[in-house]
Amino acid sequence: MSRFIKVSAPARIDFGGSTLDLSPITKFFPQNVVTNLAISLRTEVILSGRKTGVSIKNTKDSTEHIFDNTGMMKDDRTLRLFYEALKARGIENGVEIRVTTGSPYGAGLGGSSVLLTALLKALDIFMERDIDDVELIDGAAEIESRIIGGPTGKQDYIAAVHGGLNAVRFPEGASPKIERLETPPCKLSDILYVFFTGKAHFSGDNNFTIAERCLSGNKEYIDSLRRIEENSIKIYGALKDFYTDSLIAALRDEMRIRRDILPSFTNEKIDQIERKIIRMGGALKVCGAGGGGSVFAITPGILRDRMKQLADDMKIELLDCGPDPDGLIVEAKEN
């Protein structure tokens, strides 16, 4: 008999506090609160045993890679994530991995982190390893940091594991403190729209710049980043109590602050979309480290048809998703 393991995990959007959750710089911003929401763009990993070798299939483009062992994957940059995950779990061969990704490539929705989280969970079940959520999150962050060769945060993994709407704090020398916010998902569903701009982004570029400037001890720059920390508290309060007007005001401030700190956070198309959303009475927020990828809008009273028209006019994609209350979903059985 062989084992069949299916694990899925959600992508996320981030409302406030992101970037300041990068592991080298969290100590500078002890009051920062990362608030993020899992969304129903789920990545699925199906893992099963095979007699020999390693097989990796991508259902979206119907590609398959087969190797005699994990070590042979080392020099293939497109499979670095799989190589590092298998290496971390000590698996040399005898596995077949089938992946279906939920979000567009480079969308800034934590896609690679979501895939890594689901893959590690599936491998742990396959190997009958009993690890808790904290170990899973820490291990995934360590692997991603090694892959990108720079700083990474943990918010993507937390959303993938736990789902829902969460506020996350990063006390120095301790594990992240996760607070589940109980705002009914239907309230966000009615006013939340997520768009993909069509331009892929690499989160490391902006994150590296911010981390480097912060760690250099530049007081003026650190003081500028404190504006993100201060605004993260406002965003947290607005989401916790669900004051829509306060949330819109804080998200507009968030965009102004991040533009001032790092102009490459947005681009001309994103700026155009934001102006249209503001005229509708809403707010726009760039997802992740910015520079492209996805954006989301909070627009009370605006119907989806109008948002679809906006997307068509701007030649961007309105993603079919909403809040996802669930984190990792696991199915395991013997074939």
C-alpha cells in the first residue's frame, strides 16, 4: 500500500505592519502589528510514494521533472524550493509531488511561501514526523531565507497555517504572538476586491533595501519606518472593531507613508488605480513588498460589476477570491 497525502493552504493579503516583520529588524519596532487575511486562492500539494526517484508535476503548465534523487535537483534554480524542502526533511527519493498553485506568479500574495508551507506539511506527514505549527513556520522561514539569500518574515506562513484574519506581533526573543480577529468574513467579503496588475514582482528587492538601510543605523530612516509601525496600530484597531471609515483612512495613509519611504513601492499603473478607487470613496493597498504584483481595494457600497469594469478598463485582472477562514487542510489515506 502507498500513502496519498493532499495538503492545501491559502494565500494572503496584508493590511498593515508588513516589512517590519523581517527577522533582522523586528527589534526596532516592538509595537508593530502585522494584520493579514487569508484569501481563497489556495495552493494544493498532492504527495504520494513511488518506487524510485523524485517526480515533480505542475498541473497548471502540465510540466513534469523526474530525477533519480534529490541531489540531482540542486542546480535547477526553478526547483530550488522543492530541493531545499526535500533536503530539509532528509528525503532522497521515492516521492511524487503534484502541485496546483492558487495565485498568479509574482502576485505578492505569498504564493511561494504558501507552496513551501503546504509542501513541508505534506512531507512531514509522509515521513510520519510530528511537528507543531511553530516548528513548521520557523522551518519554512529559515528555508525561504536561504533560498532568497536575505531577510524574510513569517506572516505568510502564519496565514497559510492558521487562515482567517490575524494580528501578529513579534516580541524580541520569542515566537510570534498571534491574535485571531473575529470580524465576520462576510463583512470583508462585501467590500474587498483583489486585483493582479499583471506585473510580477520580487519581494526581496524592496525588502533588501529597507533592511539594509535600517540595519545601517540611519536614525532618520528608522524614524520614517516608525510611521508604518504607528499606522499598523490604527489599521489593527479599525479591523478589530470593524470601523470601515477608519480602515479606509488608515489604508490611504499607509500608501502615502510607503511611497515616501520607498517610491518603488508603487508604479504609474498602481497610482492610476488608486486614484480611481479613492474617487469611489475607498482605499487601495499594495500587497507584499510592492513594485507590482497584486493590490486590493476596500470599497463600501460598490458592486462587483463596477469593479470588474474598472479592471477591464485598466487591463488588470479582478481575482475571484474572498476571505478564507481555514488554514492548512489535510487529507491523508492509504491507497
